Amino acid sequence: MELYSGHINKLIEELAALPGIGNKSAQRLAFHLINMPQDKVNRLANTIVEAKANVRYCKECYTLTDKDICPVCANKNRNHKMIMVVENTRDLTAYEKTGRYEGVYHVLHGAISPMLGIGPGDIKLKELVERLQGDVEEVIIATNSSLEGETTAMYISKMIKPTGIKVTRIASGVPVGGDLEYIDEVTLLRALEGRVEL
Ligand code: ZN
């Protein structure tokens, strides 16, 4: 049933396909966009297209960045022998906001999930192994405390153990299933400082 115009229906459909946007929100956003001035709509559309075209993976840590090497990896004052493994760029940002972590990162872009059919080959694990050929003293596993995050942590720990590199896991106390980005900075720092060797 065509309640609105075909164009509005299509817009609602596209918006509703985004994570966290239900049908009602999609409708609200669609009508908001239609009522926005033309130049603002153009700016938004261009921003999306340009971001998609220009954002890439950092060649070292695989976070999303505008440059070949992200600002963290490019910073000589950071401790490049300490690598914190996170699931995504949002988690990296959460730790950066604390301003207290001095090492570098490795972004997996996901976690192992047998249920969803996501295996070790589907996230940036091979790339992590390659980085470990260099001078690395400690790998801090900071994946989420969800089932997937724990599975991934266990996998990485088993993978790194034979190399003799120190492997630690951030302390629990981070709520189970909680996305790292929603956790406050104090909790994040406590989790980092209380990390335990695996
Ligand atoms: Zn980087």
C-alpha cells in the first residue's frame, strides 16, 4: 500500500535498514529530511559520500582514518611495543578519551561468533599476527565481555602464547555484554589498570 510517495517510501526503507533505527524513527527522519532546506540536504548527502570515499584502514592498526597511518600510530611518543586489541574503532575512541593509555591499538573489526558464522578469518587476526613479528612486549586484549568478545579473547590468547609475548586481558567489572563505548572513562581505566595476565 502506497501511503506516501514512492520516493518517501524508499527513503524510509533505506533509513530503517540502518542499525538502531526502527520503522517509526525512519519515518520521522524521512519527513525531517524532506522538510530540510535543499542546501542542508545536499551537504548531508555529500558528507556521507565523501566519508565513504575517503575513510580507509590505518596500515598499521586498521582503525578507520583519513590518512595512510592514523594519528595514534604516527605518534612517536606512544609506546609501540604495547598493543591493545579492540573490536572496533568506537572502542579505540573510548580508550583514547580517557587520555591515559600510552600504547597503540589493533582494531579487529568484529569478533568471532560461531552463531553468526564469523570465524577467525573474517576479522583482522592475520594482520595482528603479522604485527607481532615486530618488537612487541605486551598484547592487551580489550574485546567486549560478551560471549563473542570472550571467545575472541581466548582465541587470541592461545594464538599468542607460543610466541612468548605477554598477553593480558582487561579486568572484568565491565558489564557483561556491555559495549565498551558506553562505559564511562573511570570504569575503562580501572579495567585497564586491573588487567590480568593470561
Ligand atoms: Zn593506526
